[in-house]
Amino acid sequence: MKRVILIIIAAALLMSLTACNSGQQTPDLEENPPQETEKTTPPEAEEPMPQDPAQPKPPSTAGETHPPSSAFTFTMENMPVIDGSTATIPLIEAVYSVLLGIPRDEAALMVNTSGTDLAFDNLFWGDAEVLLVYSPSPDTLESARSNNIELEMAPIGRDGLVFLVNKINPVVSLTPEQLVSIYSGETSNWKDAGGEDVEIKAFQRPYRSGSQTMMNELVMKGVPMAETEEGYIIGEMGGLIEAVALFDNAQSAIGYNVYYFVSRMEMNENVLMLQVDGVPPSTMSISDGSYPFVLDFYAVIRKDTPEDSPARVLYEWIQSSDGQNLVKHEGYATAG
């Protein structure tokens, strides 16, 4: 009897435990998902700081050209003295305008170029800090060596040596060989160069000028130039164009100059630029080298120019993409 009672009690306890377990709720993972870890919302992007009004802005005519970064600001007080060749006057004006943030007409008043040979002299003796200039003559380079002056030169643009005749001359193209023959004195009559029976009067430039250096290096290549009569060596680039345009016996005249100056700075309707080997000079034919008489022009500083000086900052900037955009904007052919 006791054994039966114990079995009944055990069964009752088992039923009670089962009822308790069935009353507990198992957590529903879908209805009550675990809380996500709190995310940090990134701060909104800061609005760009307004440009420092003291930082120069490029004039609208300079396209996408910008001055150096705000780490350096050019002012009237720290702007380096720039000298150079006559044909780089527009570029020097543009550099002053962009780097100082001043109108172009004001920048033009700051330009005082000396011409290629004297500009190098001014750099040697401290009267200029940066040059934008055509190739130096052998005498100029020898002067630097003899005075233990080292230069840094970076090509920043390109120009061509062009030959000019009066528009009444029927000749429109010459070969390099014909030009050497004319300027060495071997050919003295236009009939021997495809023209009429007229004596050739060949104008030259001074020995240390940039265009004369190009003439010796690109055309004559060691062949001596003929001695010329007094008055046929023209000191001023514009004077040479005027001489060809207005010479008394205009059909006789021939001279040479750089393309940029003739086409952009001193255009004269009475002067014709000759083709060479049938290739007309142009910004494109000079850039791509299809025109045969092409030479780079340079930014130049002394090698001992301090690393953090305004002169070196300018020298490096003109080689940058912004500086090169300015060179192109001013209509010069590109270097290299």
C-alpha cells in the first residue's frame, strides 16, 4: 500500500513540473532581435574656407592658370626682378599679373627687359633674379664659366627662327641649303634662289642677340656668315622687320627673326614669312618640330639661389602645369 502511494505522489510531482515548464516563454529571436551596436555618424563635410583675400587670383584672361599654393604669396615687396628677351615680354607681363593678382596693364608697367645677352649679364651681377629668355650665346656661357657662375636652366617654351622677305618678292619657300648659301655670301642674286634677277640684301642681327644665336646654331652650323655692309646689322628686333618692310629696294631684302615676335608682337602686312622646305612656320609646326629651325627658350636662375627664395619658387612654378598653361595661353609653342 505504501508503495502505491509513493508512485501516485511521484506521478503528481512529475505532472506539476511539466506544467511549470510549459508556462515559460522562449525568447522569440525574430520579434526581439539583439540591439545593434550604436553607430557613430560621420560629421558633415566642412565647407571650404573662403579664399584669403590677400592670396592673388589669376586674371580671367589666364584661363585655368593659378598662382602657387597658399604656402607662398607673392607681393610687390618680395616679387623677384624678372628680365629676359624681347619676345618674352608678354609672358613676363602675364607672370606678374597672375602671381600678384593685378590687372595686365599694371603688370606691363613693371616689365623692363634688356634683351637676351644683357639679361644674362644682369643675372650674373645681381640686377635680375629670374630670366625668361632665349638661348645664351657662346660668349655669354663663357662669361659665366670664367666668373664661376653656375646656372639652372629649364625649358618652358619653344620658338622658331623665321626668314622674312618683302611681300613683293615672288619667293615663298627656301631650303636650308639655300639659306646657308645666301648668308655665307655664295648666293647673291634672287634668280639663283627661285626669284627674279635682283641683288640679295641680307640683314643680320648682332652677334650676342637671341635670334643670332639661333641663326648660328640652327642654320649656319659652323659656316661663317658673310661680312655685311654698314647698316645691315639691325640691333632691334622690330627694326629688322621694318627694314625688310620699308627697304628702298624692297624686293632685294631678306632678314630673320623669331616667330612669336613677328606673328604676335610686330605684325607687318608688308612682310612675308618664308616657308622652309615647303613647311610654313606656325605655333603647331614649331611645337611638333615639323618646321626645321626650332629652339627652346628657358627660365633661368643662378644655381646658388636659395631653396626658399621667391626667385626659386617662381622658377619652379613656371615649370608646373599652371605655369605651362600660362605659356600656352600667351600663344607660345610648347617645349619638348
